[in-house]
Amino acid sequence: MATIGLIAAMPEEIRPLLKRVGKVERQRLGAFSAYRFRVSGLDCLLVETGVGERRAAAAARGLFAAAAPSVLISFGIAGAVEEDLHIGDVVAGRRVYSLVQGALGKPIELAALSPAAQQAAARALEPQQASLISGTIVTTPGSQTIHNQPAELLHPVLEMETAGIARVTAE
């Protein structure tokens, strides 16, 4: 049976999901905490990476070795670069860049949500007056400024893991 892989960095990002899924089997995946559960008849494996691109990449490798997921979803908290986003908005990344010393690396394209998934997510956010927005993820090892920000950075958010996960996924 196919497995859905999930990756998030911090307990604060993982806890709300685990409260909703019911029965969870906690396990170790190498150096990482992992949680196995079922949702709507689907097997899911969630890995807690800890903060940082290298840890996230290592956790993704472990997840692929342990479960060979058919789908991988990385989620967590990010900060808006511009004032076009509001607290609670969800950015579905279409591409991810690494940001090192203010310079953006080459983009890695990410899979898009299906139209049905977009509609379901948008409906789920309506009661919180939040929006689902297609945007750009910028992975950074810490606070820094984006020099010469290109126009294709639509709704950019800063975070610390996705580029590492995307590189492993591309492998």
C-alpha cells in the first residue's frame, strides 16, 4: 500500500496534526522522531526533522528509505517577505530557492496541488478568514536580505528546510 510522507521541523508544527489523526504509533527513523498513522484508509509517516536544511535533507533520505512514499508533503511555519500575506494564510510553494548571503540559488520546481486539493484547502481556511496562496519558498539558514529580488518571486516566504527536502526528492 502506498504511503504518504509528511515532514515538519518542530513539535509545534506537528502537534496540531497529531491531535486530529487519532491513533499514532511513535517510532524512530534513525536520529529522527517519526509518527505512523492512517487517515481515510491511507498509511501516513510523519518525520520531525528539527531545524535546518541539512537535518531536513537527512530526514527526507530516511523517510524515502523507510517508506518510499508516493507523495511527500513538507509543512510548517514560515515568515512573509512582503506585506501581501496575513497571519494564517497558507502558501503552497510552486518553487523553492536557497538563499545564501543574500543571493538566490537556482530554483527547484515543486509539484502543484490538484484543483480538488486547492478547493478543499481554500474551503478549510475560510472559517479562519485565511487564504490559500500559490507562492515561492525561500530556504535560508537565518535572517538575511534578498538582494535583487526577481519579479518571479510571487508571495515569497522564508523558512529553513524545504530546499534540502526538495533536493533529496529530486534525487
